[in-house]
Amino acid sequence: MKEIVQQALNTGYLSIAAQNQIRLLLQSEYDSEDLDAYIILQRAVVAGDVKPEQRISKASSSTTAKDAASNIKLAYQVAAEIACVAAMALSMPKNPQDSSYLGA
């Protein structure tokens, strides 16, 4: 995750392949450093420092209204992903021995 984020920050671009790889990594095991890197990436996308490659639909139209709607949808998606990551981070125990509710 850290390598993908660093490359995106260096190039200012996040490919669809990298986006897919991040999704897979978030579905598997990751550590707090990966989570920090993901949050940094999300902030860079929101700030416009990193441009994610857009998936192109077959019925693509470049009207201003559709572009604006797409940008708003992307902003909501990024905000939702940040909220999800924050919720996961807050629910993660700092020390596995502190998590008696997990049956430890």
C-alpha cells in the first residue's frame, strides 16, 4: 500500500490498476502504516494533488452538468471511504491484549 501511495504522490496520478490493487489490499490484512498511507492518499485526491484515472463508461458524455455531477459523486465517494477507514481505525485495538471482547 505504501509503495502505491508514494508512486501516486510522486506522479500525481492514480491508475485504475492501482485503485483496484488498493481495494484488494483493504480487503485483506493491513497494518496501521498502510492505513495512514491510504488516508494520506485520500486527502491528496480530495486536495487535487493526485488525479485518479476515471473509468470510462460506454455512454460517456462530456457535458458540463455531467462532469459536475461526476465530480460531486467522486467527492462523496472519497468522503465515504475516508469515513469508513476512520471508523475501522478507531475500532482497531492498539494492542491485541487490550481486546478482551474479541475472545482473548
